[in-house]
Amino acid sequence: TGDQIAIFQGASVADRYQVNEDNVGTKNGIFTIVAKGDGSPASTFQTNIALYPYEEGLECTTVIEDSEVASYKITGVTIPSVQTYSTDTFPDESFLMAAITDGLEDHTLNFKNLCGALKLQLKGTMKVKSVMVQGHDSERLSGEATVTVHPDGTAPSVTMGEDASVSVTLDCGDGVQLNESTAT
């Protein structure tokens, strides 16, 4: 409910779309525009580019190599360093995905995951208030990032900024009570 995506439709700043109520809880969705971006028209955009989740301040630029569009870079992306625990799902705004269409007239967005999910199944008697994950070799896991999508079908990628954090914390609020016999 309320999920929003950013769609760059020939302009450097995204339009904001929200999932229709009829599609909540389904694996396919129809999204309706809720705010038009105020970006400059970009004649080098030959496709529609989308990012989930929508966030303010996103900007998309074209990378040209050998007079051809090699990729599109979306800046202003933030992967939250603190994510809020949700039962039976991933935290809102933490599961970054991107899509690129075959052309400007194509409006079918097939999103690709840009991040992984870590599923913990814990047993015991403790109450878990938070879980912190750190990169094995100081990999940056949260903070400012750039997303790159390619018109040739190459998988999209994320490049973390130099000031990005090497950890992510899952905030469990007042705590999640574990059970000795059933994994939580």
C-alpha cells in the first residue's frame, strides 16, 4: 500500500507514480502518476527508466561512449543505514530495484533487484531490539549511491559513494520476542 516508483520519461528528473489500490498485494501492478518531475528534457533518453522506491532528489543522466548511449546513471539514491523491522516482509524503502524499457513507447517495467535480503530465523528466549550487519571486507552497505542501468540488457548495478557506511542496522523498535521452538 502506498508504494511509489520514480520514472524518468525523457527528462532528467523523475515523475512520481503510486501503485493503484486494486494492485496492492499482487506481484504485478499498475501505477498512476501523482507528481510530474520538473527536469529538463533530455534528447539522449531513448527509453524509460524506473527506480523503486521513489525518493526526492533523484536525477538521471546519460553516459555516451563512441557516440552511443552506453548507460544511464541515477544519482541521489540513498540506501538507509537504519531500516525498520516489518513482520513477513522487507522494510519499506530498503529493497532497491531498477527497470529500463526497450524504448520511449514501451511502458512495461520489469524490475531487477539491486540489493539482497538477509533472512534470519532466530530461536530462543531473548527479545531482539536491533540487528547490525557489517561488510566482511569494509564493503559499503548503506548511504549515498548511484544506480546504473544499461539499454543493452546488462544487469543494473549500484555503486556506493565514498562516504557510505560499512553497516546497516535493523531497528526492531520495542523488540521482537523470540520463541524457543518456532523460528521468528
